[in-house]
Amino acid sequence: MKIKLLYISFFLFSFTIIFSQSNFSSDVTIVRDSFGVPHIYGKTDASTAYGLAWAHCEDNFYDIQLNGIGGRGRRGEVEGKDGVIFDFALKFLGIDTLVENRYESDFSPEFKKIIEAYVQGVNDYAYKHPEEMMLKNLLPFTKYDIIKGYCITITLLSGVGFSLKAIRSGDVSSYMKPNEKGSNSICISPSRTEDNKAWLLINSHQPLEGPYAWYEAHLPSEEGWEVIGGLFPGGIGIFVGCNPYLGWAHTNNFHNFGDIYKLQVKGKKYLYDGKYVSLQYDKIPLKIKLGNIKLSVKKKVAYCEYGPVYKYKGVNYALRFPSYTNIKGAEQWYKMNKAKNFDEFEACMKLDDLSMFNTLYADIDGNIYYHSAGMMPYRNPSLNWKNPINGISSQYKWTSLLPYTKKVTYKNPTCGYLYNANNTPIHASGKECNWNGEYYPGLQLFEYNRGERLAELFANLDGKKISWDDFIRIKFDKSYDSSGSYKDRFGALYNLNQNKYPKIADAIGLLKRWDFNNDINNREASLALVVHHFLIKKTEEPFGFLMIRDKKITEEEAVYAISKARKFLLKTHHTLNPKLGDIQRHIRGNVSIPASGSREVLRAADAKLYDEEKGIFRITNGDGYMQLVKFSKTYGVEIQSITAFGSSSRPTSKHYTDQMQLFQNQKLKTMTFDKIKIYKSAERIYHQGY
């Protein structure tokens, strides 16, 4: 009997694979180029989406699976405390039920076919590779799981995640400040380029590995989907990239995308418009991995007129963000993928279904464009919107969103260039071309070194034609602005009196001599890297915060960090000034390469202490996927790209590390839409599963 049941189970398992793959296997061809990047040719957009799922699973099923698990609300079972935060947010914010209730009505029939084909591709791969599954009883993944993964990710990025962190830190007033994920982008008009083409830099800063790391793919279908660019695991299309007509980049913007309200609570009621109103309660079931056991818990949460309520240390805070009320961001990206001119692309931007991001753009008609998008509350400017807001009045309950026409937007400025590096969008070009529209509550106004540095580097070109060498030099600039926000906020490091602190006078002297450059051979930069490390530990704040917060580094903090860095370097490297590349490395598997750059410079490199005994720091965030593109009607689209490691996240693959040396050498590989060239130079051509 057991043998018979086993035979039936095997037959059904095999039939599931054969039946599901037969829907698309003859419609999809995957072509791997010499770097392993997949070019996925489908007869329909849906079949291309299926092929993308299969190819990406081949390269990184772990993180695709993790995002699907996140959509199911089960990351706590895999990642413990770190994962259960996502599970809690998914349910606390109501994203799980929102997606299920709105899926059929909010997505077009065309896009639903693409979602469902993608999900089928993931499931088919999973059924064929059961040994790679993280958890039992996961399959099949559903269309809801994938969209929930999109929604929770972009919601947390749009300020909700940091709001929860700010409440727990006790510093709600600064909650709108950013995390350390950022990006650079530049677009230059043909009027300013040496070859009279429009240029675009796509340079997003994300973790180099994990569920939010970039993956490069080319998605052509016979229905007109034709795009090359980057996406995250679980992505159904390209997030940043180009098609044969145009290209776009995203950078994180840090407008105030929502609000935190401090409630006055008595018992189970809160004060609202002069009377006490009952809170509504629910219990969220969660499961968390603790060692070898999985603990089931229930978290009691409340809801009020503003939204969900988070209680911490006896204080009740309500969160109100539009990001967790919209599920259509994935389809907006798909429509951007398929836009063929500026009007079509701008129509996509006007949908406003992505809850954040600056978007910079260039096309074959010579247009350049920048829109600081996002789902921003339309707030009454006569009210004081400083967080946390006193939640006793309905005056502060906004009910609509800021329209497209009021957001910061540029098109074809006479200065001939646009840029953003997570700095305020009101500074994006030459002084005479910067935005002069009406300010609105929540508009990001703070600067970063990268934005200040871009302004300086472009100003130095003084209206001249820009060469490709200039463009590359600007992108890979490794310096802090000697008179900008870095020098201002970290000034205490460079103003210490050596006579006052004789025990660290040698280290103080080195810092004073530093030219603020972070090349691999720079010897003072290595000391600065370690000093920054200890400042982060001392202040318990991200480096980005230290650059923009009101409070500057104090003399006491500077002395502490320099003292610790001095001791660390002498112990691990027996000198105060090893070359930066000796202590900062680009590491994956058995490959370890000297790494230039630093936190918050244009050659962005966020290094974490990797080997305390040897004193080695490893780059974990910063420059990852880069695409540099030229656009013209005569020559079409010319694409160069690079990624930090390689196209595969599997250590056994030769494409696990094959782009690392190029990446650190600031070299790029050529990409193309030309099918003949792609097939001619292919490393492998196959149908999924074979």
C-alpha cells in the first residue's frame, strides 16, 4: 500500500511539472551571455515573465523564495527576530488583506496574466527542486504572495519602517530622516555632450546581497516588451533600466511620506475632537524561530481614525501613510518598461502608484527629465506638521494626496543636465535652473555630500561640452566636499588641538593632512574609515544621520573615535596609515579585492567590520548595479553596465564573482538589444527546465 501511494504521489508530482511547464516551455527561450546575464525571449509578455521567474530562480532561488515567504507572513520562521518584523508589518498595516481584497479590481487583465505567469514559473522551479525549499507547506506560492512582497517592501522603504524604529528609539521628531540606502543618477542633454547624444547614469545603492540586491536581465517578447535593467528577487519586471527608446533611474527621496500621531489614551479610548473615542483591537498571530524551535505568539494591536496604533513604553502612536493603501506599483513599473516616448512615460509617472522615488530620465529624442515622485499627503500648509503630531484633532487627518503638478519636476533645463544623489530635489541642476516652485509641507530640504559634490563638479565644467571621460570621472569621484555638510558635521575631527591630546596627536595630525579622497592607495582614508566606524558605534546612528542631523560631532565623540581607531589600527595593521585598499575589501567567496570609495561619496561604499582580528572591512552596501546609457535617433541606445559580483548568487557558478574585478577597476561590459549579436555570443541557449 505504501509503495502504491508513493508511486501515485510521484506521478502527480511529475505531472504537475510537465503540465505547468507545457504552458510556456515552447514559448520561452533563455539565452545566457558570457557573463551569465539572461536574455529571455518569449512569444508573449506573460511567457517572458515566466522565463524571468525561471532564470532568476536558477541564479537566486533563496532570495526569491524569501520574498515569497515574506508575502506569506512567514519570514520570522526563517530569519527569527529580523524576519518577524516584516511579518508583523504585513499584518499590522493591513497589507495582507488589502492585496487579497483589491487584486482583481486594481490590476488590468493584461498585467494579471503576467503576475500569474511569473508565479507559475517560480512554482515550477520549486516543484522541480524541492531540496531547495526553506519551509514545509509553502507551495504553491500565489499571486497574492508576490504582490504582498512588493507592497511590504516599498511601504517600509517609504518611511513606515523607519517610523517604527524612530518610535522605539524615542526620537520621533527626526523619523523622516533616511536609512543608509541611496542612489546616484545623472542625465545630460545632447546640447551638453561631446557626441550630441543624451546620457543617463543609473547607479542605485542597495545591499550587495540578499532580497534587495540588484539582478540584471533582458526581457524581450514578441508583444513589445523589450527592456534591459535591474530588479530585485521577486520582481516581475525591470525597476531601473532602458528600452530601445528611453531609460530611467530611481533614487530614494526622503519627503515626509506620512505622519506619526501621539495619542492621548485613557483605558481603551483616545481623545479626538473633544471626546474620547474607542480604539479598535485585533490580535496578530506570528511565528518566530528561536534556535531550533518555532514559537507561536499573538501581538495585540489597536487602530484609530488615523490608522494603526503602535504602543511603546506606555505611549500610543498612530501611523498614517498612503503607501500601505495602494497595491499597483508593480503595474506602473511594467508600463514604464513599455513606454516608447516621453508622453507615454510621463503618463506612467502621473499614475502615482509608486509610493516614493525620484525618477531621472533620458530618451532618443534628446529629452531629459526629473520628477520627485511619491504618494505624499496633501497637507494644510497653515498647520504645524512637526512630528510627532498631537493626535487630538481631525484637522491633521489628511484625506488626499499631493497632485503631480505640485511636485518637483524638471524637463529639459537650459543648463543641460540634471542630477540627484538623495539630496533635496530643489537642487538638481545649475543655479539658474534649479526648481523655484511652491514649497509644500513634507518637502525634503536637506543635503548630502554626494549632491553637494555633484553640484561642485558640474559647476567646474562651466557650461562646456561634457566628455565621456568627464562623465566617468564624476560618477567615480571618491571625495568629500571640503566645504560641505561632511566638513561641517564632522568638523570636530579636523579641528582638534594636538597639544591638548598628546596620546593621539599622531592620529589627529594624519586626519588634518587628509585630502578627503578615498582612493585605494590613500593612507589617511583608512584612518578616517575606522574613525567613522567607531563614531557610528558611539552615537548608535547611521552615517547618513550623522551627516544631516542638527547635532554635530562633539569634541568628546571625536576624541573617543580617534582613540579607538588608533588602537585598532596599531593592533591589527601595526601602522596608523595602511593603504585604504589594505583594510577595505570587496569580498565574495574566495575573492578579495582592494576597494576604493567610502560612505556618502559618489563612489559609494558602505563597509562593515568583517574580520576584527585582521582589521578587515567588507563592502556590504553602496554601488551595486550600474548602467550608463547613450540615446540618439541615429545610433539608437548604447548600453554599458556592471554589477558588483556577478549574475548568480550560487557559489558553485562561475558567474558568482566574474564581474568583481571589472567592478572595482571601474570598467563596464557592453549590453545590447541586438538579437543576432546576443545569440552569436551566447554561452548557453535553452528552454526552462532543460
